[in-house]
Amino acid sequence: MRNIKQIKNLPRLGKTGLKNKKVLVRVDFNVPIRDGIILDDFRIKKSLPTIKFLVDKGAHVLLITHLGKDGNESLESIIKHFFKLSKISKDKVSFFENIRKFEGEMKNDKDFAKELSKLGDIYVNDAFSVSHRNHASIVSLPKYLPSYAGFQLEEEVRNLSKVTKNKKHPFLYITGGAKFSTKLPLIKRYLKLADFVFVGGALANTILKKKGNEVGNSLIDLEDHNFDGILKNKKLILPKDVLVSSNNKLIFKKIEEIEKHDNIIDIGENTTKELSNLVQKSKLILWNGPLGQYEKDGGEATKKILKVISKTKTESIIGGGDIVSLISLLKLEKKFTFVSTGGGATLDFLAKGNLPGIKALK
């Protein structure tokens, strides 16, 4: 973090510090909403320390966020929930419109960013989870204002950086989910850095099929990927048994018992036990992505392993949007060393060690 300007240095600006300064804070309040109700406010909670710090120093804060992909969604539910949660006065914090409503945002239009900059005196990025995007409010706006990292962005960088500098062993890397294109670089990287690499979800289905196993109608990645250095690596651990949907019934089967009409939706009981044992032996765990299709009754193994980790003293770093939602559902947020707010941003940072939005602050 030495190369990133930190928010704690902001009060030193001038004789009056932050008093009466207008601070533009990029946050990511793109959270799930149903019928006007916030289903998971984890990301909102994580930005509160930055916002309260600025307000306590006398600044007026203008929050900039997106909601949805096209910018058509109203921020009304977000705003209502934020003020109820934060208990901050409305005269100290206000909201800009849904930033993706403006064409210049996703096009990273410099003129649009320049116009945005006129709304404030200082810029703070506390939206790690979108800092992998080359969007105007992430990478161009910092060029026109004194720019700093918020507390949550600092926390993300500090904790995720620990993994590449790790000296704790055994080191267990767990990954799941569906997109092989985003996870393959990580699997290859952590086969070098970690002692064990466990792969679940559709990622495991894809590797199992590549190894010649029958996976039935299970979800796999159809792209042609380079598996060099993966299939025969002794650190790689794949499920030995799985939960399948077969003729409208859920059945546990060994990998060699899978039939053409089966659909794998989760790892099996024996595999869950094996992974639990690895968890208890490990001194560092990095995990991103669910181990099964949790939306189709395939979330039990993920929940069980999360609970096992939560009861250990092992250093644990968890990331990925889907798995973070499960952690919130289980109310286990405080049981891990660190839970990342990012999905794609976490993956990119773990693979590359930096993000466009972080580089923009230097």
C-alpha cells in the first residue's frame, strides 16, 4: 500500500483539512434487491467506515455507485437502506444518479469524467469490487482530482496481497464456479504457490471430462482450454464422489458411477469429508467460487466447508460474489480472517496483483 495514497492522510490537506470539502466517493452498492428490499447489504456495510470517517472530519460526501447493468434501475431502495443503516444525516451525504445511466461511464469518456470532477474537491475509491473495470468513475475521474484509496479498498489490497507473499504452509487453495476462462490462470498460479488445489463446481466437471470421465448432462465449460501442467499435477484434488440429479432424484455417486443422464450439482459426502480434513490441517486457506450449483440444492457442501473453516484458527481469505452471499446468509462474516467484496475484481487481483482502479490512484 506504500504506493497508494491512503485516506488517513486526507485530514492533513491545508489548514482546515477536510472541513467543508466536497468528496466524491466511488462505492459499489450494486446489491441484490427484491420488491424494494435489500437482500444482502455486505458491500454497503463495508463502505461505512470510509464514509463515516470523511463525515466526521467535516466533509460533505457525494456517493457514486451503479445498480444493474444498464443504469435504468432506481437508487431509491439503496438510498433508503443506506441512511437507515448508517444513521448519517442527509445533509452530510448525498447520492449521485445511477452512474451507468450515463453513456460516458462504461465508455470511459474523459470529458464525462472531467464534468464529474467539477462536483467535488477530492476523489476516494472505496469500490474494490468494480476496480477491474476501465470505466470513467474508476480510472479517469482520479486524473482530475486529488485521489485516495478508501479503507475497504486498502483492506482488500492488504489481505489479498498476503497470499502471494505467503509463508504459511500447508496452504490450501479452493476454487469453484463455472467460468474456466477466469479461473484457469488462478489454478495454474496456485498449483505453484499452494500445497493443495481443490477444484469443485463446473470447473471440476470440465477437468473430469477432460480426463476421460463421464459427467452426463452436467454443466461444463465448452471452450478449448490449455490444460498443460494441470491434469497430471499431484497438487490437484478433484471430487471422488458427487451429488447428482438423476431421474428427478438426488443421489450420491462415485465419479466412476456417473451415467449419461446424470447432472452433477454438488461434491459428494466423502469428498466433503476429505476437504474438511484438509481444511483442519491447513494454516492458510484461499477460496473463491461455490463448490456446487447452490441455486439447485447444490449448496450444502459449500455451507459445510464454510462452517468447518469458521471454527478453525486457520488464516482464511474468502472471495467471490456467490460465496459471499452464502456467508452473509449463514451470518459468518466475522468468522474468517478476511471476506472480499469482489467477484471478478478479486480474481483479477489474485491473478495479476493489481487492478486498473488501483493503478489510477498512484
